[in-house]
Amino acid sequence: MQSAKEFKSITITETKGQCGFDVSGNKALLVWNQRLVEYDLMEYKKTAETVLESNMLALAIHPLNSQVFAIGDMRVDIYDDIQMTTPSLIVTLTGKVIQIKYNKNGKIMGIASEENSLILNRDSKISRCKPGHDGMILSCAFDPKDRFVCSIGCDGCLIVYQLSQVPQLLQRYTISKQISPDGFQKLQSEFHPSGDSFWIAGKMNAQYIITEDEPQDLQNQYQIQHSSEICIIKWIQENCIGSCSLDGEIKLWNFKSFTDLSLHWQFNIQSTPLYMKIIQNICYLLDCNGNLIETTLDPPKTQYEKIYQDKLSAIQDLVNQKSKIKNNQRMEEELMDEEIIENKDEQEGYKKGNEIDKLQKQNIDSGMQDVLRPGETQPSRGRQYLCYNTIGTMVLCKNTNMIEFEFFDSTFYKKFKIGNQQRYAIGTLNYRGCVLASKGPNDLDEQGYLVGDGKSIVFFQQFIGDVDDFEFSLPEEEGAELVAIGNDWFAIMSDHGICRVISFCGLQILEFNTNRAVVSMCAYEHLLCIVFHDTSPMLNQQVLKGRVYDIDLQKQIEEFDIFLTPFSSLSWIGYSDEGLLSIQDSKGAIKIYQQGRWIEVFHNSRVWLYGIQDYKLCLLKTEQPLASMKQEMIQESFEQPFVCSIQDEKLIANYKQFLNQLIILNHELYRWSEFGKYYYARNDDKQNDILLRYTQNLYDSTKIEETQKLLRKFRVDLFKQILNESKDKAIEFFKCHIKDEYDMNSIISLLELQKEKQTTNKEFQKLLNQIKLLQRQQIIKQQQNFGIDKRAQSPKRQGFGLQKQNDQVNMSQIKSILEQKEQHHQQQQHHIQQLQSQRVESQQDEEEFNPFAKSANKKQSSIFDMGEKRKPTQTFGMQNIKKKN
């Protein structure tokens, strides 16, 4: 048995006897003698006080939100601040309230009072547990799995009810003799953390009932024994239970099984304890004299912790033995001759060379990037961001053992806190809810001790909806590494490489193995993206790949390489609010994935990316944010780098805008094809579908057409600016960048207007002819690729962006070309008739097959006839025209 640790005792109230008391984080609330007092447990001082109308005896703080608390006398009210400005009445009673208690997730409240029935409040609906006790109720307790609720009365009976909409009595037990109401004591009994048993105070020894499937017989536990009646039983962890008796004796027990318990340590406070609260291995006791007693607990180690401790001690012994052997070898070498020493030096040099080679190989292997959780930061002053994204933040407070949630849009959801009894260390959130997970059996702290109890617990809470919070554990020896959340599901990646997809109702819908070392994971709507190592790093370059899974279809839809800046690692990955997959590396390069390629849109190593909204980068002006300090938030537009030999700043600015608008247009067309299926359903159900904000800003046909017009305007403006600098460059720009018919016509119309103003400029006329020639070549090329008779198809991707491919020929332009060729041919024919009038008959034969004749009876010429003049012996159509002498 260990000796008792030192404890502090501070008088916080002058009253003696019953009062209301509760602790949450580093704050304690005490209600007594018509006063409500708030104490800071870190500085040990009173921070607030409120005068009450009556003497309250019951108080309870909400387990998930420390700002909300309930107090009761002849009625029970809920308040959200210490000033008690906005009360919310729960129930009015005929007797005084004895105890108020919340269940684990704070959704159900139990009220023990002088009435003989336990009162339950669930969603502002009151229900009474009947049949009740023969007298007042002293305490109540909830099953961690929300199956049962128990009440203990002054009649010495314990009643177990089934926790349903209408509570039903399951079992009634007699635990002690009848207690007098004049000298009653609040009995604090509690369920085992697993919910498999319920432990009862009230006698000099403990009692328990097994509640695995249904309540079983009452049994005595004589190994938990006190010299007076036990008034408090409290579970610290699954293998440690504490007990307090009326004479002030406090004991901590090592629980191995129902028949194997041993005393771990004990001490005596010399007064009757009224309340016992445990926050992160710190025990707070309030006694009947108004003293707050604080002491640190050293609970017995779990089986996993003992194994790791034994391994670490064995490793330390081996290290010590090796160091002693090396020291002895050095002393022996100093006593040996110089020749022997030289030979040994050579051998040591050879060994050192081998060791260096091994170290280099280890460095190459250790260069593989570790697991990356997007939005997670390093701890600072006991605070750490588990998740930081465009929706809000999730902060782990190790000092208070709480997790704080705060949202940037205060109209969406108010900030709140939850307890971290399960030691959650991984988390993520979106508009639908949040997911938390503990790391599991393979997670060690800085000292090498196991963190947690060897099980990886996963917790889900829905922000808006009727789904109750739930939690479950992963299989043994399997720990959570990554979590991601979608529209109605969330995914957990374990350290065994197994990905499990769970629906919001708590059922697994998909499981698969990645067969690779996973680096990171993110989700959006129905898409899940997983990043993994393809091979070991090559030339200090991470070799990463990504896979995208469609959870609705339950299949992989894409696999791609992830390109990082040389000598860098992945520092962030995620989807924008519009569904644009983005990454940031440790060198500060931010890239987006679009149409099978990565496009760099920003580069700054002094900013930290946490999301993209409305096609703008959401950044923090720091390389690594700290949860203990406020960070400056900024937004930046895309700045796609490109090489340009032109020094015109206005041209460069226009080209940047053109590239940004092109990214937006391409992605909006992709959004309609991929996420448009949610648009109409969510618009019809705006009140219930919180993810409407993901699709409500989808570009409609009008907005897409406006963006396309804007892109055409940018192209024409770029042509103007390049034309002012060099006509040759303008021709090359037209040849390489102008693929759309509308852009061609706009540029030609522009040149024709300038031609009218510059009638004497022959070079300008030459430029216009060259542009028209390029236009004709583009039309011919398009017709050769797509054909005249093809029907109109969906837009194709060409050149810089989405250009509309018109399958029909520009007939007005072709008609003008044919008329010019016809006129030229007629002049030649007239000249031939004057010189060779005797050969009229042969000329009439030629005109019958001439493709450029004006006669309506002749066949229409093909567009492939444009170009060189046909020779009389050339094959045309299905006939061969022979030259006649």
C-alpha cells in the first residue's frame, strides 16, 4: 500500500451541513445559505457571488458545457451564467430537491427530492419513475450506456428502472435499514465506467449488482470495508475505485475483478465528506465543515502500463550494462601497447564506418513523413488545437481535461465544452457534427508510458439533428490514427491501415484496407481522400499518392500522384467549401488539384493554411499557430505563378485574373456534375439540411455564361495589349491561345474597326489578312477533327480552358472564300475562250464538273477544296477529270 500524498485544505464556506457543490474544469460552484459562489481552483479564490431568494441544497453543472448549471429548492431551474439572468424552469415540486444529476452526455437530468418518485427531464419533457420509494429519495445514478437509472431512498431500498421514454421498474433491492429523514446523508453511488456493474454506498461494506444485460442479484463486497458507513463510492478509472466513510476515512482500491481487490492507499480528513469530485487525477473533497480538500491521486497502473513500464526498465538496464562494458573496454585499451591500440583504432574506424552507413540508411527510412492530421497543432501551455478549419476550432485543454468548441459563425452554433475522460487526442468537425478518438494501445507519452487504458474510443456528436451522441471502441490492439467526416458518415483510419466508414446512426457501412503507410485523410460530401506513401523517399523527396473514394458508390474512383516542393513534406490537405482539393507543403507552396494536374496558386512559407472559402485562401499569419495565443486571420486570392517575357504590369495583372477565373469556371462545371445532385434536395429542405451552404452558391447557367464572357473579354484584352507591343507576338498569341469562334470574330471585328481608321497603313492590312488566314486554318482544322455532319456535343476542354467546339461550319466565311475562287476562275475561263474559241465543246465538258461554277445544277463544293488550285488531272469526288488536248 502506498502512503497518502499531501493535501491542501481551504475553508470556502462558513456553513456546516448540507449544501450543493460541483466541479467542472478549474471552476467550482457552491450553493449554501441563499448564496451561489464561484471559486477558481487554480488560484484558490472566489471569483463571483450571487444572492438567492431561498436556501438551495442541490446543484449540478452540465457535463458538456461548464457555463450551464441547474440548482433547485422547491423548483429546478437552469442558468447559463453565474449572474442567473435568464432562468429556464424545469419543474416545480411539492418537496425540497435533494440531488440533481445529469447523464453522461447531459441530455437527461435526474432529480431526487422529498417526493417519493424519481423525476427525469428529457428534452423538456418530465416523467416520473413509478412505483417509487416509501419516503424521500437520497440519490440517483445513470448507466454510462443509457440503459438504466437507479435511485436510492431513505427507505433503504435501491430501485433500478429501464431508461426509456416511459421508465419501467426492473428490480427493487433492500440495501440497508431504513434511514431517518432527520439525519439523512446524500449517498453517492456510481456505475462502473463500462456500465457492467453498479456499486452502492450505505453500509460499512460495499455492495454491487451486475448489470451487463439486465440487473442481477445484490451482492456484498466485503473487501471494500470501512469502520463506519460508506457514504461515497467513486470510480477513478476501470481498475481503480475510491470510497469515503462518515468518519472521514478515504480509501483507494485496486480493482482486478469482483473477488480480487486490494487497498492502494488511504488517508483521513477527520470529518464527514459530502462530495467527492475527480478531475484528471486530482481529487476534490468538500466536507461538512465547509472545507475544500485537494489532493493528487496516483491510481494503480493498468496491465498495459505495467507491461510497457517493465519493457522500459529492462531497456534501461540493458543500456546501463552496455555503458559499463564500454567503459571497461576503454580502460583496458588504455593499458595496452600502442600497436594494439592502433590495430584496434583501425577496427573501430571500420566499425564506425559501418555504423555511419547504417545511420544513413536509417535516416533515409526515418525521412518518411509521419501521420498528418489536418488542422492539428503542437501543444502550448497545456492547450492544443485538435482541429482548426473554416467552420471553427476544437481545443484540447490538458490542464482542465476539457475539449472546447468554438465556431466562427456564432449564429450557427454557440461555443461549448465537453469532458475528456476518455483522453481523446484526435478530432475533426464540419457543419453536421464532430468526431473524437483516443489514440489507443500504441500511443506513448514523452516519458514512454501508455496514454489511455489500451482501448481506442471513438465519440460522435451531431450539432443539429435528432441523433443522440454515441461512442464505441475499436478492436483490441488497434488504435485510431486519423478521422474525417462527410455529409452523413465519418471515417476512422487505424494504425493497422484499416479504414472504417460509420454512418451517423452508428452502423459500419464500409471497411477496406489501404495496404500502404497512410499519411493523411480528408473528406467532403460523399468523397473520401486518403494520402499514402507509394515508396520510400527518393533524393529527400516524399513519394506520395492519393486515392479518392465515393462512399455512396462504395468504390475507388481516382488515384493520382501528389507533387511537393523538393526537400519538403505535406503540412495540410483538405477540401475547400466548394469541394476543391488543396494541399500545402512545408515550404509554403499551396496547390489545387484540377483536371488531373496540380496547379500552384500561392507560395508563402510564413502563413498557415486552414481552408479555402469562395475561392479565397484562409490563412493565419504564422508558421505554426498556438492554441494559447490568438492568431491574425487573413484572406488571399489565388496567385498562380507563370513565366512571362513581357514587362507590361497591366498585361500581367489581366493574365492573373484570367487564370483565376479559368480555375473557377472549370471547377464550377465539375461541381455541377459531381455535387449538383444535392442542390435541389437541399433547397427543398433548407431548414433541416445544414450542408445547404456547401451547394447554395453553385454557379447556375447564367453565372457560368457570365464567367465565360469574362474569360473572352480577358482574351481579347490580352490580344490588344500584346498587339500594342508587337504584331508578331499578337499573331503568335492568336495562333496558340485563341481557339474559340467567338473570340476569333471579336478580334477580327476589332481589327476591321482599326483598319477603317488606318486606311493608309499597309502593315495593318497585312496583319488583318494573316489573322483571317489563321482563322480559316482553325476552322478547317476543327472540321477535319470533328466533321461537318456531326451533331452538337457537350463542351470540350481545349487550350487554356473550356472552349465550345462548334461542329457546324462557319458557312458565311466559307461562302466568301468560294466566291473569290469562283470569280478568279471565271476570269481565267474568259481568257481561254478568247484564245481558243474553236474548243468550246471541250470547255463545256470541263464546266460540267467544275466545282466553282455558279450554275445551280452543279454540285456544292467541299471545304477540303480550299487551298491550292486544282489541276485538271486531279481527282475530285468520285470522278477523274482528264485534260483534253
